[in-house]
Amino acid sequence: MERWVDRAGWLVATVVLLLGCTSEPRMNDHGDSTSLEPDDAAYRFLEEVEGEAALAQVRSWNQSSLGVLESHTRFKNFYEAALEISTSKERIRYGSIRGDYVYNFWQDEDHERGIWRRARFETYASGQPQWETLLDLVQLAKTENANWVYKGVSCLPPEYVDCLVSLSDGGKDAVRVREYSIRGGGVNAAFVTGGFDVPEAKSEVVWEDRDTLLLATDWGADTLTTSGYPFVIKRLKRGQSFGDATEIYRGTKEDVAVVPAALEDAEGRRWMIALRGETFFTSSHYVLDGEGHSVQFPIPKKSTPRGLYRGQLLLTLEEDWQPAGQGSFRQGDLVALTWSELLAGRPSPRTELIFRPSERQAIQGISITRHEVLVDLSDNVAAKIIAWSNSTGSWQSKPLPLPSAGTASVVFASQREETALVSFESFLSPDSLYLWNGVEDSGTVRLLQQLPAWFDASAYVVEQHEVVSTDGVKVPYFVVRRNDLRFDGENPTLMYGYGGFQVSQMPHYSGAVGKLWLDQGGVYVLANIRGGGEFGPAWHQAGLKARRQIIYDDFIAVAEDLIARRITSPRRLGAMGGSNGGLLMGVMYTQRPDLFAAIVCQVPLLDMLRYHTLLAGASWMDEYGNPDVPEEAAFLRKISPYHNVDPDKEYPEIYFETSTKDDRVHPGHARKMAKRLEDLGKPFLYYENIDGGHAAGANQRETARRLALEFTYLTRALMGGS
């Protein structure tokens, strides 16, 4: 569903903005589920990602399920429509401005794996970019006989010609990082012979200078955390062997990860940073010098450094804070610390409040240009951008003149550049890309590109409703429906939810949802349940660990409200979610099978008593709880979908999607749940993409296939027909 999907990131995002189930009936105490537990030992072979027996089972399920879905009368048309959308050249040319050029990664029908390219800024700004190809992934994969998937590029400022390209085998999070030079342009662009080449791992790397990298990777024995991420940063010199790299910072195996990063200011000065993530939501930050010494940021563990602006470090708070000798600051605030005092080791640098969101607002992102701080602000789940500046000693703000009732966001900004790229979209308005220069353009935005519509929006209306959850809190949700909808309870309705990791679900345009669902007579619902960040850190923290049932109660409350409003009924209601949202789907399946006739469970967590032993699972214990702690295990047992399938209950046919190459959420979750249902004679469909990583789409054709399969399943279940 293009951008209406799980967009959860990881802890790296904190540096530079990189980076439950009981049987029916549902009871207040959620009962005792011990008698429902599976014999897990019999299913453990499915945790062998590429084990022969496991893959044989997967291929059998794939063959059976694809036979059902791909033979459906709507599949072919759905696939062709999804492919047209996913490979269309009529897409926004998002890019990064670096000096005289705008850089862009592009995929379409002619470039299935994609090309990395650039155009001079003046041609890009004119709306007629003249692109120069720097790296062709199709040609590279063919030349090297490898299943390369592009995972990003990092180039050394200020020239941006010495680059590090990250390549993934089939879409995994683990990447191989290789030095690539674009000095002299596309004709001369090439991998550097004898250059930096980091073997496949979940690495994080940053340029220190042209001949030096700071690198966190798999250095060998005892250098990875329990979560599978590196905790040792070393300085690697050009021509130096990995064994001779110099260690400059070390965390512990119990951390989530330790990664390097760089902070820079508008004058181009750079500071090397070590980020130590003790848990998923707590971290410590250190400024590193050339000798391996460090100065720790005197900031709360639950806070996010956002960058440097005019000698101040900007910080958003995820907990209340009272620095010594200063005023009090609240969870959700945007504050500024005096950078020189922090570098000097002052334990309580001068700190001032820039902005405090209201109860129904939340900061979704911070971007910094040469002259301004751009704040992505959610206001009752509609996002706008506020430009803040401080050239006279006091902070001033002005909103960017963008449309309302949708999602405005900064897609590129840099301290080195005056111009930023910003976008706007809504459920019914396709993406528009604007140039913003708060100095040159005197506070106006210049439309650069606007997408054509994939469906006729005039037939639809968007409504925002609220429903009271089990604890009295009002939970908002959006309904996208036809203008002439009959409120007779017979409308096929798809609910989407996520509910975790402070990831907000905002209004977004999707051609696939429009063509494959709305235009087929469906209603789309986006539920802004707790666990997300729509109303700031408190909205997320309300559902942490043993409080998590409230997230599921929120989703159930929305479903029941849709039925009470006679928008739909249980036989016409479906739900979809991925990753953490896949867990949500599993909980809906086991706790309220009476509410849903179809559930799309994408790349899910489902075994909540072993999730922390599978791939990156240990990094999420701050969100879900620790199965090795008896009190937390008791709650996890009550919500774990895998442990709460009741042999005597009737369930709707559920559709599982996962990926063999997903090295974040283990495919064993979906596999074991499917096998349990098979053994109990419960209906299900299953598709595991052999490639594709956590996003389950290695290329645009596979993405189109996934969309066609999902909406064929939903149409078949909720609209009827063969």
C-alpha cells in the first residue's frame, strides 16, 4: 500500500533522523491460556530460516495459496493496475540537494532494481531535470551475478564525490558497504579499486575524512549485542586491514547497539558522535575526539538530538527534565542547549525552550537548513510545517503556506543548504513537492511537481471520528468512503493499524488503495490507536509492556464503532497491519475473531515468548517486555497469538505474508503460526517472498504482486465472488 504501511525505523533515527491474545469470550482479566499452548518443540524447525524442511513447507503453502489467489478473477487486473502504479514514471522525484546537484534513487519499469542519478539543481528546480546516471543496479546485479538491492549511499562533504554505497542481498537489513567514486561524473563513476569494502553485516559507517571511516560492524567474536547489532566502533584507515582498525568506543553486549554518526553546523564543522542505545528508547551520546576520548551529552536518556543550529544543540524530550539550576521542561518539548558549554564538559549547559506542543499536538520531525529550523507538527493528526528562526536572540516562527487536512513534511534539508524540499499529500490529494527557501522566497513555497491522480477523488469524502476506549480515552480514526455511502452495515471495510514504537499513522495518498479498494466499493479506515506518536510520547508510552492491552482495546473500539455507525458489519470488516502491526493483527485474530471476516497479517511478530531470541527481537524488550522476567512473561503469554489459538473456536481465514530475507522480524513467527493453524484445521492463506527483506518487496514487480495478492484476498473475503 505504498506509503500506508509500516514505516517503523530504529534507534539510529535519534541521531540525525536517520534512523496479545486470549480465547473468546474477551474478558477483563483475559483469562488463563496455558491449556491452549502449542507443542513448540515440534515447530522449531520452522525457525531455521533457510532450512530444507522449513523451505519445503513454505513452498507447499505458497503453491497452495497462490493457486487460490492468482486464479481469482480479479487478480490479473489488480496486478496490472498495481504494476502500472509502482513502475510509473509519473512519480515524485524526491532528492537530496548537495551543492550544485540534486541526487535521486529511481525505480520504474525500465529500471526494476533502480538507478542512482543526479541532475544540476537549476534543471531540477525548473521542473525539467536532466539526469545523469551514477549507478545502475540492474547492470551491477547482472555483472556481479548478485541479487543486489539498493540500501542507500553516504558521500563525504563538502564535495560529495567520495561515496559509500550500501547493497543488500535480496533486501535484508544486513548490507555490504563499498566505496564508490563519482569524481568526474557518471561516465567515470566506479567502485574504487582497493577502496573501503565492509563485508555483509548490520553495519553503521560514517566518513571522518577521505581516508578514514568510523565503523560499527561485526568485528568477530563478542562484538554483537544480543539483538544482533554491533556495539564496538573502530576507526578504519584507508588500506588498513580490519584487524588493525583502532577501537575508539565500546558498549556492552546487553545494549541494543552502538553506532557512529556525525554532527555538523552551517559552517561545515563536523563532530564525530557515538550513540549508545542501552534500550530501544533510552540512549547516551558522546562527542569523540581523535584520541578516543569522549564527552557525554548531559541530556535525558529519553531524548533525541536533532542537530546543530546557530551554536545550539536542538533536542526533543521523551520524558520530563529539570537540568540543574534551570527551569523544568516537559515530555514532548523542543529545547536548545548551548553547544560550546556542552563541549567544554559543563554538566548543565544553558537550555531554553523553543516550542511546547499542546495536548493534541506532537512534533513528528525536525529539519535544519542554513537559516531555519523546520518543525513537522501533527495537530490532531493533521501535519503542518512551522519554520523557526533565531537571528536576533529570540525565537520567531511562521507556518509554511501549504494545504491543510493532510500531511505536510520535510523531505530534505541540510545545514549547508538554504533550500529545503517539502511535500504535501492527503488521502484524496496526490503528493506534491515544493521548494522552500525562507530567505529568498520571502515565505512562499514554489510548486515543483504534482502527481496525477490514480483515482477520481471527487467520489469520496474523508471523515475523522473519535471513539471512547475501555479506559475513557478518546481515540481518533479516519474513514475514507464514497459520498453516497449507504449506512446499512453492508460496506466492505478495511481497517489499518500499527500501534507501537511511537510511529505515527498520518493521512497519505495511495493509488493502490484507491484503485484496488475504494474504486471496488470498499471503505478505508486508518486507526490512530495508542502506541503510536500521534499525540506525542505519552500516547506511545500508554501502551508499553504490560499496559499493551489498551492498544488492542483501542483498535477493537474503532471496529465496534464502525459497526455501531452501520458503516460495516463483522462479515464485511477486514484488518491489515505489518511488523508490530502484524502482532496487532494476530491479537485481533485470537481475541476478537467475531469482529473480522478477513485479516492481512504482514511480516508479523506472533510468538511473544520467544521473540527476543529471534533476529533483532531482543532490541524490542523496552516496547513489549522481557519473556525471561516472570511477571512480564505472564502478560506476554496472555497476548501472544501463537499461544492463544483455541482449538474449539471458529476463526476467519487469515492471510500471512512474510519474507525469507527478512532479517529483522523472523519469518519463523508467521511460519509457526501457520503450522499451528494447519494442525488445528483452521483456514489460512500464506505467502512468503523468498526475497524482499522486511518490506517484503525486492523490486517493483514483487511489490505489485504483493498488493494484488492482498487486495484479491480482501475482495474475495469481504466482497464475495469467485
